[in-house]
Amino acid sequence: MDKSKRLFLKSKQSFRRSLSPIQSGDRIDYKNMSLLYRLISHQGKILSRRVNRLTLKQQRLITIAIKQARILSLLPFVNSLPFANNGKKKFEKNESKSTTRTTVLKKKK
């Protein structure tokens, strides 16, 4: 083969998909909180199939289970934990210098 033709050939790499995080014994259920917490982000969002390495059927069942757990108040809709905000305070009290109308009028005189 010429060198120019050899450049365009793809190398054959073995592709091995890693195992699913859901074992055969795990039930996809709204009561299985340890499983559901593994499949949501720190913000409380449902992670995608690509990130979770799930099949389409498993992802649909997980989505239904997470939504049921949220409705039953087993999972929060939005996480407001301190580690989710990267250590930043959400609301900081600013010391504002408020002046009243009487003090402004006194200064003008």
C-alpha cells in the first residue's frame, strides 16, 4: 500500500461499553432512594442516558420514579444544599445607608 492510502485507514480499536449502574437485582422504584440519588445531579436535575449509561427503557422508568418521588416529597425538586452552591451564600445582607427625607433637607439648609 502507498503511504498516502495508509493515512486514511482507521485503526481498529476495540469498543467495550462499561456496565450499567443498575444491576439485575435492583428495582427501579420511587422508594429506592439510593438508586435515585445516584442518577440525579447535585442541583436535583435528572442526568441524561449518556451520563448514566442506561438503556432507553431504564431511563424512562427512572424518570417516572424520580417524578413520583418528587411529588411524594421524597426527593426535592431543586436541591438547596450548601455544596450545590459551591460554598457561596445565596443572599447576603448588604448594609445600605438609607437617608430619610428630613436629613437630606437639613443638609441642604
